[in-house]
Amino acid sequence: MQTAEHEEHVHEGSLWPAIIGLAVIVLVAGLVLILKNINFNLGLGLIAVFIITLGVFISREVKSWPHVIEMFFARLKGTAIPSEPEKVGGVGFPTAVFLFTEVALFGAGFGSYFVIRASFPVWPPPDAPHLDDFIPRLQTFMLLFSSLAIEYAVFSVKRDRQKPVLAGIVATALFGTGFLILKLGLEWPHLIFDLGFTPDTGIYAAMFYILLGAHGAHVLGGVLALGVVAWRAKLGQFSSRSYGLLESVSIYWHFVHLVWLLLFAIIYEGALLWMHSH
């Protein structure tokens, strides 16, 4: 039993998610160097680093996945687990490094956007459609209220109030789902089918869908994580001494909210300010 508990602790604290995240950034950098004819040898070397890292990961970690998956579903089927409290008071080093890779990923995206923007005398390009900010404003309020809701859940769990914890998590997930519905069900279909603003329209459209699509994927990942957290809250697996997963997901969700505020200010409001000034 002690060996199993030790093994579970080791896997829950694995650095591999952060390492793979950094390796993906290296891979993207290598592809850019090759596709842009900047430095073929260096690009090839970076791709080789990614392949080697992925190979080491597969050889060392994949064999333990069945056990980790079994433990994951065992927790979802179980009841409260006070004998194994999850760390509170911080997300832990692996999660912090994971967030660092996310910052690097979006930092690279924003950096590329500004480099491309600086190379154009007029931005957005004259043929770009008007980006109405009504739906993005609604999405901004949704993420604002969702951040308040997840903080309410964390506030409640510290005081062992189980029902408000679940209510806060579910509310956060619903706001996140509403965010995706507005984007994928209303805004993007209007841009693509009504205005003909597709990813292959031009570099401006490509950057728009890359940045907004990457953020949307992170919102979807957050909603799925919130679903797991909500189920565990329903089982009573969080308490004032054990809410590490809830805390980690809340910090990730705040990060998603922060990225959206930057996207909203740069992509939407920045474009509207330019149009009004011309």
C-alpha cells in the first residue's frame, strides 16, 4: 500500500506535462525557422530535440499510464478521501512550470502578431471586415463572472461549505460553455459564412483565428477540467484541508481570463480604435 501511494504521489507531481509543453514550443520554433527559410539547420536541430524528448517521454512514462488512469477513475467513483489530502496554498512547481509554458505559448503568439502588424503600413488591412465587439463584450462579462464564481468556490471550500463549492464550480463551467457557444455558434459562423472572413483570407484573418482558436481550445480544456472538479465536489472530495485540484484549476481559469482580456483589447478594441481614427 505504501508503494502504491508513493507511486501515485510521484506521478501526480510529474514534470513531464511542462517538459512536453516546452518541447512543443521548440518544435514550433523549428518549423518556423525552416518554413521561413531563416536557418534550416537550426530548425532541423530544434525538431530533433522535440523528437528526442518525445521518445524519452514515451519510453519512461507511457507504461505507467494504465495505473494512473485507473487511479483517476477510482477517485471519480469514490467518496471523500481525507486520508490523502491534496496540497493547498499553492499550485506546486509542476503546475507553475506548466503555466510558464502557457505564457510562453501565448507570448509567442502575441509577439508574432505585433511583428506582422509592424510590417504593414495599414492595420488591419483595408479589406478586413468590421469586427463588431458586441459578442466579445458579452464574452468578457461572462469570463469576469466566471472568475468571481470560481473564487467563490475556493472561498467556500476553505470554510467547508460544500454546496456553495459545487455551485461556484458549476456556474464557472456554465459561463465558460456560454463563452464557447457565443464564439462557435454565433460570432465565427457570421464572420465565415456572412462576411467571408476565413482563415485563408489573409495574414490578418490567419492571426485572428490562430490566436482566438488557441484561446478557445484553452477555454474548452478549462470547462472539461471544471467538469471533473464539479464531480469530485459532488462526491465530497474537497475540504478546507484538501482542495489542491480546485485551486490549480481556479488559477488556470484566471489565466484564461487574463489572456482573453489581452485578446479583446488588442484584436477587437485595437482594430476599432484604428477604424474610428481613419
